[in-house]
Amino acid sequence: MEARAIAKYVRISPLKVNFICKEIRGKQVDEAIAILMLTPKKGARILEDVLKSAIANAENNLNLDRENLYVSEAYANDGPHMKRWRPKAKGMAYPILKRSSHIGVVVKERE
């Protein structure tokens, strides 16, 4: 059995969040929350909220035991880009992509 939670259209680059996702993949959920609480990055706060939501989904909707849960997947996929333009020399324009992410966490129960 697995429970999942997804935060969509989060205004942070997926590259920044994927570094933090690598740290918690495969860890037991309480250990993963401790890692995220001690990580001083904006992406860690967002990922912590998504992980807590996935744990709540597992406990309340699927009646899984929190002690046996681990993070089987943690990912940050590309969301839509906001396109902005900066002026450059000789009348040209330079594109700026303000990236967004779809952040997801899947927790499973150990056998």
C-alpha cells in the first residue's frame, strides 16, 4: 500500500528541490522529517509540508502504521514557466524564466 501527496505550481526551481529530495529517499518518515527540519533551505520547508500530508493520507485514508512507513519516492518535476524579458544592448531583449515545480512524495509501508 502506498500513499501520496503532491504540491503543484510551487514557485521554486525544481533543481533546488531535487537536491533535497535525494536526501530523504528511502528513509523512514520520522528520520526524513528530522532531516528536513534541520535543512536551512526554502525547498526543505515545502517538502516537509508535502511529506506530512502524505503521512496523514497514509494514516487516515489507508489505516497504515506510521512506524512502518518510509519514503519510497520524492521528486520535483517541472511546472510552467513565467516568461519575463530584460533589456540588453542594441535594443535586444533577454529572456528570464521564472520556474515552478510540482513536488510529490510517495510513502509505503515496510513488510
